Amino acid sequence: MHLVRLAARAAIGGLFIGHGTQKLMGWFDGPGLEGTDQMMTALRLHPPRRNSIAAGATEAGSGALLVAGLLTPVAAAGVIGVMTTAIRTVHLAKGPWNANGGYEFNLTLIALAATLAEVGPGDLSLDHLLGIERRGTAWALGAVALGVGTSFATVALGRRAAPDHATDGR
């Protein structure tokens, strides 16, 4: 079972490292900071550069922590936060199904991150090696609360800082 947790952490964490470096550095055919700034502007998450860096760093950092099995509930909260923000700002209006641009994939990643926070990263992790492994339902719920709460704060602050769009229908 610990090997399966390692594989799950590596898959999920590796994908998040990739997404974060796409946003920050344009790796893996990503948009880089300029393109990510444009996306943040379109989503009304202002200032765009701050939000671009925050999203990319959260994705890459949370992914790296997951791969290492280090501070697993914190890593899970980061994944949950960025996926909640993606759902709220991009996917929710499109319904649940991924084929329609919906949120099913994001929700699956949220569930997996919460599960890792609950069951822990396993013996093959830095948390276990360092004797700092934290797991259980309370840790999972804490990761969900922190991630969702951070998403709501991020969107609220970004929208508050957005320029007035009264003339363009927003």
C-alpha cells in the first residue's frame, strides 16, 4: 500500500509541478508568466502578475511537496486551493463533465489530495522519515478548509483589485 501511495503522490505531484512550471517559466508548452498574466486578467484576478506567480508557485511547490511526501496536509491544501479556484473561475458554469470543459477532473484531484491528507503519505516519504507525518480525518478536513478558504480569499481580493468593467458588461 505504501508503494501505491508513492505512485499516487508522484503522479499527482509531478503533474502539478508541470502545471506550475508551465505558468511560471513556459515549460512543457506552457504560457509562461506573460500568458498566465493574460489568463488572470481575463479571470479578473488582479493584479495579474501577483496571481500568476502565486498560482504557479502554489502548483509547483505543492506538487514538489507531494512527490517528496513532505508536509503532506499543506501540500494537499495547496492542490485543493488551486483546483477550487479553477472550478470557481473557469469550470463551474460548464457543468461537471470534463468533455464540456467542466470540473470533474478538478474535483477528482481535490478528492485525491484530501485522501492523501487523511491516509498520510506512507512509509516512503520524508514526513515518515523525519517523524513529522500528520494524517487523519481532522488533517484532511483542515486541508480542505485551508484550500477552499484560500481560494475564496484569492478570488475576492483579485476581484476587489480589478479595474471597473462597468462599460464592458462585466
